Amino acid sequence: MSISYTPWRMEADELAQAKDLVQMILQDWDLMTWNQVLADDVVLSLKLGWIGHDRLSRLGGVAGNLQVSGREDVKRLLKSIYPDLKNRTSVTTEVVSGYDVALLGNLVVPTTKEDEDDMSVPIALYMAFNPEGEIAKLTIAAVDLQQLTDAISSGAQAGGLQPSLSVGHCASEPR
């Protein structure tokens, strides 16, 4: 009996290899430098606008929405916010699919006011890795859990996995 590798099987194998690469990087994250994990043309998007400038000024001095491109500029920004993100974020969910990673959790944003409690904010970190294992896109965002739950519910209820198609191919053609 021989095994026939259909385009679906090859795509599944490629996704599994990509997932293994990404999970290895995540496991060794603390041992790697920013130069090792960031692509030259990386894009970092911060979407923390609704949390409040007074609280976020204690998150590496960054507040609001911001987009930075290029390894050096992204490294500079990450060096200012990463210690706070690492120490104040608890990751509760990790989703890895091929070269894409979504980490969901809570970010504790402290207050300096005596009569006010620290705020816990739902946060998502999305990373898109390239085939070399470098981060090409990184988004860090405060999220609305209701919108996220609604999107997941809608996708699950719609059901039916649709095959991904390469440009110039249709589902009935071999690649």
C-alpha cells in the first residue's frame, strides 16, 4: 500500500512543520535576542488606546495606538515596554496555527491613586512569523472579549472548513 500525498496532505504537513518551528521559538523565547526573533521589516502595532493615558504612562511610557516598522525601531519600542508586559501580563490561552500565534491573557495596569484599584485588561498578542522563524508582524492590543467571543461563535456556527487556495489555482486543479 502506498501513501498518496495530495495537496491537502502536503499543506497539512507544511502547517505542522511551521507550528513546530513557532512552538520551539516560543519555548526558547527568554533565551533569544530581539535580533534573533525580529525580521528586518517587522511591523509592530500597539492598540491600547481605550485603556487611558494616565494608566498607560506607567507601561513604558507608551499609550494609545501606535505602529512602528523596521527591526531597530521595533526593538527600541519593545525594550521600553517589554519589562512591563512580561511582568504584568498573564497568558491564559495560546493558539498556534502554522506561522501564526495568538496569545490571550490579562494585563494588570497599576494605579497611583489611593482610592482606585489596579485595572485588569484583556489583551491579545498576535505574531505572524516568516518561514525563517522571525516575527514579521506583531500586534499587541487591548481586546473586547465580547467581540472576540462573538467572532469565534459566528465562525463555529457557520461551520464548514473552506480550503485555502493559491493564486491561480482552483480547488479542482492539482497544484
